[in-house]
Amino acid sequence: MNADIKSKMSIIGWYQLIGGVAGAMLVLYTMFNISQFSALMMLLFGVMLSFFGYSIFCGKLCLDCKANALRHSYINQLLQLLGFSVLGVAFSYVAGFFCTLGLDLTNEIKLHFNVGISKFDFSINMNEELTYFNFNVIAFAFIYYIDKLSAKMKAEKVNAAIDSIGT
């Protein structure tokens, strides 16, 4: 793996690692500031920490230049690409910065723009009247970046295999 690829993997790795740590810290802060816990709340906090932990895991894979790093990073960014709320079910996850373009269809069609850092929203049977969809532009940019980097790594492997035939 050449230095350019390592450098680009490092950028992806640090972004995911820092975003995951920031998200996990927000979850832990929230956990310690709630006066009453229930089993369901503990389960939800565990799920949140798992998502942010996966981002940390992906970042570490990239920083170590592991073979499966980009595959996991691609999946992690796909999970962050879309947020929604439909018929009382809502999901939105971001580990790192987000810049979302949204469409709110609740009462009328409204366009929304949001920016922020690490978040996790999940609900069932809440705000059933709320209907929206968000598209995370930063996650899309990382997906594109990861795809191009993956293609570059495959081309490098093919060139190395061709070069080894002649020796």
C-alpha cells in the first residue's frame, strides 16, 4: 500500500474514530444525567453505544490499514446517510459531523437544512404524525471518497500482481 492510500485511509480513520468517541461521550453524558433508569433505557443506551463503538472500530481498522477497513467504513457511512421519521418510527445516526438536507412532509412540504456533530435518534410509537426524510451530505461525500479509494487500492493490487509475473 502506497503512502497516498495510507494517508487517505488515515483521514477516514481519524474522522470515524473522533466521531465515534464524540458520540459515545454524548451518550455517556446523557446516561449519567438521567435520574431514573429502566431496562428499556439501558437497552437503548447499549444500542447507541454499539453504533458509536462500530464507528470507533471502523476508524481503528483504517488507521491500521487493515484489508477490510474500507468495507466496514462504507457500511458505517451508509448507516449515516439517511434519517427518517414515518408512522411513528424514527431513525437518525451520525458519528462525526453532519450536514443534512431534509424534506418535512408532516403538514406541508418544507425543505430543511441542519448541521451538527454526532447524534443518534431512535423512536417507536412517538410523533406518529411526523414525517420527514434527511440526507446527510457529509456521509455521501465519505461514501464517494471511500469508493474511489477502494478502486485505487484494487488497481494497485492488480498492478502489483502484473509486475510480479515478470519476475
